[in-house]
Amino acid sequence: MAEVSPQLFKIANLVIGSLATVSALTQFSYIFGNFTAFLMSFYALALSVPVVYLEFRVPPNLYRFASFYFSFIGRGLTYILLSLLLSFGGVFKVLVAALLFIFGVLFVVLEFIPSIQEPENFRPEGNSIAVGEDEDDII
């Protein structure tokens, strides 16, 4: 099977994170109409901003506190959760939610394809976090 370019993952994460951030910011306008959707926009913003930030820099302690950002299944489930949080409103928000859901399912499926390597920013400080890829033999 052909290898997937790391740039493809970077572009996908940047597009998804940017669209989710913009959608969360526009959902702030629901403060008077739908207060629940307004509150969900805070959670969506807190989940979507790190997606964009992680494409440029990986904070050293983030893996300890939010390790779900460092695996395909964690990112996929985060994208699915974001699609549910941002599905209120007009056509733009519904399209963004549908795109987030599709990419979330795609990322979950990528977790179970062994020939797809995790991108460089999925590894804390350059180490692989995949199960079964330990270099040390413990006796």
C-alpha cells in the first residue's frame, strides 16, 4: 500500500481545526437565542484550538494531560465530538459538522490500518507512542 504523506495529515488537521475554531466563534452569537449552544461553543473552542496549535509546536506536557491528541483514534473521536458540539445553526455550521464527522470516522479507521504511520507531531518529543513499538526489552 502506498504511503500517506505527512503533509496530507498536516493540511487536514489545519483545515479541520480552523473550520472548527471559526464555527465555534460564530456560535458565540447564540448567547440570547440558545444558551446551551453558546456554552457548547466554549468546549468546542477549547478542543479545536489545540488541533491547529499542535501542527506548529508540541508542548512538552500536553501528552500527560491530553494524550488523545496524539493518536488517530483520539483525534477521530475528538473530531466526532466537535461535530456534535458545532451542529447548531445554518448551512455553514451543518456542513462543517458533517465534514468534521467524516474526518473523525476516517481518523478512527486509520488507527486500525497498520501500514499508515503516525505523523511526526503525534509523537511526544520524537518518540513513538504506538503500542508494541518499544525499543527496550525489559527482563
